[in-house]
Amino acid sequence: MLVTISIMSKKRGEIKKFLDKYFDKETDVDDSVIEWIYVYRNVIKAMNIIDVVMDNISDYNISLWVQLGDEDIVEVNSKNKHKIIDEIANTLEVAASH
């Protein structure tokens, strides 16, 4: 399953600041970027970035959006974070059983 992660911000340089910290290196992301989109084939890495964004959401002026496969895009928040991660984890279990 593909997991599409979108990080958005209206604050100039905020996405770059977060991604530089997340990847622990200077990224090629421009300061003017207002949306960063990455499609993960590795669902473990997708779950990891969701966790990290949500654990640090109060430190950055960003929002996180996720799309699982062809489903609707949803904003991740403290109320639905665990449900979304569980849905992603369930895809691992289904894939492992085949």
C-alpha cells in the first residue's frame, strides 16, 4: 500500500525547518515551500514520520495530511492519529498473511 504524506504550512521556512530536523541534515527544500508531499512505499517509514510530526506539532506551525492508497486525504490530529496508524499497521498484517 502507498501512503501519501503531506506537510503544509503558511509560515515561510517552517516546512524546511521541520524536515531539516527530521532528516538531521540540511535538505534541498526551499524556504518558500508551503506543501511537502512524499509517497511512501515503506509503511513503517510513513508511520514513523506521522509519529514524529505529531510528537512535534506544537513546536512547528505545520499541519499533517495522510492518504492511504486511494482513500480520501485526511488531516491527522491528536484524536485520529492512533486510528490512522492502526489502519496503516493493519495493511502490514494483511500483506504478511498473503
